[in-house]
Amino acid sequence: MAPWPMAVNPVKFFNQRDFRARRIVRKHLVLIISCCVLILFSLFRDGFSANIQIPITLKNNLSKSGIPQKEIQACFKAPFDKIEVGIILKNVTHKETLADYRRFLTEKTLRKARKYLLKHVKIFSEIEQTFHVPKEVIVSILLVESSFGENGGNYPVLSVYTSLASLSDKDVRKKIRRIAAKAGEDVRAKRFRRRLDRKAKWGFKELRCLIRLKEERKIDLSALRGSWAGAFGMPQFIPTSFDAYGVDWDGDGRVNLDSLQDAAASAANYLYRNGWKKFLAHKEALRIIKFYNLSHPYATTILGMSEKLKKTR
Ligand SMILES: [Ca+2]
């Protein structure tokens, strides 16, 4: 290693260097602080807040699809004038695992299902007679979907669909890709891009239906809560399912999926209208349940639970 040149004192050298560094920092202090503020602002804007306005392109598309301007404006008043970044990330990055469903086949959960079935056996029996769907299957669906309404989700349903439908806007999409990349997602993969496309298209269709239901079925969208995936009520319906299969079983003049009678009849009607009938083979029952939720672990859990309930009643 080369020794210090005789003419240079190392202590003095470092003191001089520190002094120069301090002088540079002092000189550019304002610039450095400004850069830090800009970086923090950018992080806050991109990832840590929900402060992305609903794009005008979404409002235009809704208008073009026949939703009156007045209704669009009424829907997107604060706090529904912004996109929820967290909801989008959850929807575009979620991966279902078998373990998601295993917990429903424990003895504790089965006891809960049995107790609920016995308590409301008259309602479930009447519904079974009309739609031919065994009461055990309906009870299993209501339990797995929302634990009989105890766990229907607390996300604003309007925000879920507005946020997903906004993915068709190229600026929103760019921001979401940037945030997802920071979260470790492979945003360049074709699979990810296709998922964004699918969610945008699906979100728009459901949002359109939801806005229409607000008028036709007198639903208070500002109060409607559900899962991060946009499902609501005891049977966890999406808006188009509510529209197509919702049943007013208690006869109060409206479909209310938080009411057991309406919820159970609507779930049974869903299966019935998709082909359920008496004495179905196991394979056929699995196929029809997948119309309700396109997941093999889900369908096997529902049938597994209902078989156990039948055996132990
Ligand atoms: Ca009703």
C-alpha cells in the first residue's frame, strides 16, 4: 500500500474534506430538502394513499353505455370520488390456496353449521321444497361465504367496482403497475397484464349493473359493504348475480341479502337456475356449484360439509 505523501497530513486532509462536505451541504440545503419532500410525496401519492381520482375515461364510458350523467355524478361524490389502490392490489395479486377452505371442515365449524340448520330448519326445508337444493348445501354455502352474515366484509362495494373498472384507463394502469412492481409483482408477465384486462372489463360490467340496481331496487350504494372482491350479503353475490337470482322470500317487497330468508332462497335459486335438480350425481353437483364459485376446492368443501351435515343430523 502506498504511504501518505510526506507533504500531506492525514488528519488535516480529512478535516479539510469534512469542511468542504459541510459547505456543499449548507450551500445546497434547500435543494436537498426539496428532493426529499418530492420523493416522499411521490411515494405517498403512488403507494400509501388512495388519492387517485376516478378517471374521466371511466365516467365517459359509463355515459356511453347509457347511464345518465346525473346518476354518474351522484355515485361519484366524495368519498367515492377516488380509487382504492389497496383494493386493486388485493384483487390483482390474490392467489387462492387449498388451505383457504380446509378450516371449514373442522368439528367446531360443523357444530356451528348444525346448530344453525336446526334453528332455522323450517325456512331451509321450505326453500328445499321449492328449489330442490338440499338444506345442507344451502347452509354450507352461507357458512363458507360469510359465516351466516357475520363475515360479509367491510369494503365499500361501489369502491371495489369503481377501482377495478378504472384499470381500463392507461394512466391508472401505469400507476398500479408501478405500485405492484414495488410490491414484488412481476408486472411484465403476460399473465399479470391479462389479469388487469380481465378485472377492468369485469369491474365495468358489474359497476354498470350496480348503478342500475341503485335505481331499480332502491339500494343505498353508500352503505353497501362487502368483500374486497366485490361480493356482498350472506350468500356473497356480485351485482349481476343479485340482479339475475335475487329472491324476495320474506315478502317485504325487496331483495335483502342480509336477511336469512332472502339470502338462502337466492343462493338456492342460483343453483336451481344453473341446473340443480333432485338426485344429482356428485360429479354433476360439483359442476353446478362451480357456477356459483369457479373453484374446485370451494365446490368440494361445500359438498364435503353438506355430506357430513346429512350424516350427523
Ligand atoms: Ca325481502
